[in-house]
Amino acid sequence: MIPAGRTVASKRGVSIGVLGLGNWGTALSDHLARNGHHVVCWDRDAAVIQSVRNHGKNSRYHSEFTLHEDLQPVDDPDTVFQQPVLLLTIPSKALEEVFKSREMPQDTMIISAIKGLEPHTLLTPLQFMHKRYPMHERLAVFSGPSFSSDVIRRRPAGVVAASRDGVVAREVSELFRGDTMRVYLSSDPLGVELGGILKNVIALAVGVSDGLDLGDSARAALITRGLAEMTRLAVAMGAQEKTLFGLSGMGDLIMTATCDRSRNRTVGLRLGRGEPLEDILRTLGSTAEAVGTTQLVMQLAEEHQVEMPIAEAASAMLAGEVSPSDMIQRFISRPTKSEF
């Protein structure tokens, strides 16, 4: 039953502001425009805005695709903040800068599609937004196993829209669902967010294993035990266990840890093959959230007294304390314990 005074957004014709035109923001903006919505988009890179405005293409991300004509790039982010729906696709480390001293209408629907932690506060993006705008209630997260390259190519994907408010979750679903996208509903936004954030750390570790050519068995063990420690931390933070076994947890982990299009897996692969981290980041071409997130995850694990051996080993490797091969050995040589 829909509460009085509130309605589910119609599937067509909604004005949506998008903050961030990286790989994910570009693909989602194009998808939303193809769904019949008017998309007002902004990016910190002025060259990207000019490229979309003048040529209908993003010169940095998915440059081979002509974007839908109903994308309106703007130079001033204030225009984006005035839209009734705000989609966040900026890197998590940019949240503080972008939202500093920003105001927006209290009834704005805020949707996070960010898969990282705010580095200064260790908050998920929705937690950050709730703290910054405590009177805003229409908060949701959009996540799940969906590569931007598949979305922009109109290939099928299954994702999750989550909010504590069931009406809001359904509205988000209506905005995104279409011929190539099935959107499930969830009342556990924290679990959905954490699934998308924590899986990047495990995917990087799996990439290291594959870069070292340790084989299929090692990969399966890391994914399975990685999901176990993702779930431990998420539950300790207040999420529902079952959420981590859904699309936004296990589903996203399997995709990100096993597909070479994954930026986080790619970083791990290249580390395992002996490349220096600085060279990898300089040539990667886009954000790999795990590089900045892993140490933050370990801070959360310590705060909540949760054991995360794979994440701990990955953190030590990224800090230069152990080599990639030592990272794997550090995990394997742990004392024997029960699986469950």
C-alpha cells in the first residue's frame, strides 16, 4: 500500500540528475535516457562534458558509443542538484568534495550506485548522505552484477534496488527496469551497499592468485571464503545475512572476481604477474575501488572485531609489507578451523 501523498514514479519521463560520467555513470545515464527519462549529467572533467555536448560521445569512457540524445550535459552541478532524482556515480573518495555546502530539495530521491567507502568517515555512500542530509528520507542504493560495458551494449542484467522505504525501492526499480534490465527489490540497503563494496577487495585477491597462475582450485577457495568474511562484516554492521548471498553480494563477487573486464581483478592479475602498483594505476584508465577501499575495510573489521584474513593479507600486500606470493601463503598457512 502506497502512503498518502506519495506515488510510485511513472516508468517514463522523470528528470534525473547524474553526478559522475565515468564508465558506470555514462552507461547508466544512457540506459535511463533510453528508458524515456530526461537525464541532466555533470562530471568534474570539463572535457567529458564538452565531448558529450558537442559530439554525443564521452571522449574518455565508452567513446565508441553515441549516447542517447536526451542526455543534457551541464557545466554547473547545481543544475543536477535541482532534479527530483539524483543518481550518484562519482568515486566514493569524491563525496566530501562534491557535497560540501551543497543543498537540495528535501524530497529529492537520492540513489547511490557507488561501490566504495567514504575514506574520512568509513561510511557507505548512503550512510554519508544520511549524515549530511538527515532530513532526507528518500534514499536508495542500486547495485548488482552488471558491467558498464554490458549495460551500454544493452545486454541483459539482473540488479537490485534497495531502500528502507519499500515505496522508494519500487520507484527506483521502475526508473531502471527495461527490456534488458531486471530489477529486484530489497529492504536492506546497507547489505546491498556492503556487498558491492566488499567484493572488490576479494576480487583483487582472486586476481593476484590467477596472476600467479595458482589454478582453479585456489580461485574457488578464495571466492568462497571471501564471501564468508564479507558476510561476517556486513552482519556485524547491521546488514541481513541473506542479502550477501544474493545478486549484490555473491552475484557481484562471482562476476568481479572471475571476469577480466573487472578493474579490481585486473589490478590483482597485474600485481600477481609482477607489475608495480604505481604503474598499474597509472595505466588502468579508470578507478579500481579496491585499492583505496581495502585498508578502510580493515579499519571497519577492527572496529567491529571481525576476522577477515583474505582482506588482511590483501591490505598488507597493497601496503608493500608482503609480496603477492606471500599474500597467498599468508592465507593458506593460517591455523586449521571449522568451515562454519
